[in-house]
Amino acid sequence: MTELQEMFLFGTFIYYLFKGSLFVVLYIALVIVEKHARERQKQIQAYLRKKRAIERERWQVAYNLCGQQIEKQAALPAAKPLDLSQLINNPNSFTAYSSVNKRVCA
């Protein structure tokens, strides 16, 4: 092997050694950053759970009142549609003032 070939092989070895070590260093840095990010995420989630629990206690009266109001609305009977004659004779209805021929509808 010539001296130039040996120099090329040595340079190639150094290149791949540098590339491999860079990969290992970046991978280790990624693992460390990911570990810190997961710990931070756990802290934030715990803080938000605590904050939501405090807000739930503060607004418990309002939540109860809202629930009672929804129950009252659910207990009301459903409104039934009016008959055609009730719509025509109803002074609050739009059709009472429209130009509908009452002989045809009645």
C-alpha cells in the first residue's frame, strides 16, 4: 500500500471515528434533555391538577347551582307544537298577521 493510500485510510478512520463519537455525544445529550423534559412535564401536570382542585373547591357552589338549574330544566315538560288553527288565531303568532287566506286554512 502506498503512503497516499495509508494517509487516505487514516483520514477516513478519523472521519468515521469523529462521526460516531458525535452521534454518541448527541444521543446522550438527547437522553438527558428528554429526562429533564419528562420531569418538568410531571411537575406541570401536578401543579395543574392541584390548581384545578382548588378552583373546583372555590366554584363548588356555582357548580351545584348550575346542576340544580339543569335538573329543573330537564324536569319541565317538553313544549308541544301548536295546531294550525291555534297558530292562525294566536295574536302573538306571525301567521295571524300574514296574508294567509283563512278560508283555505280553516
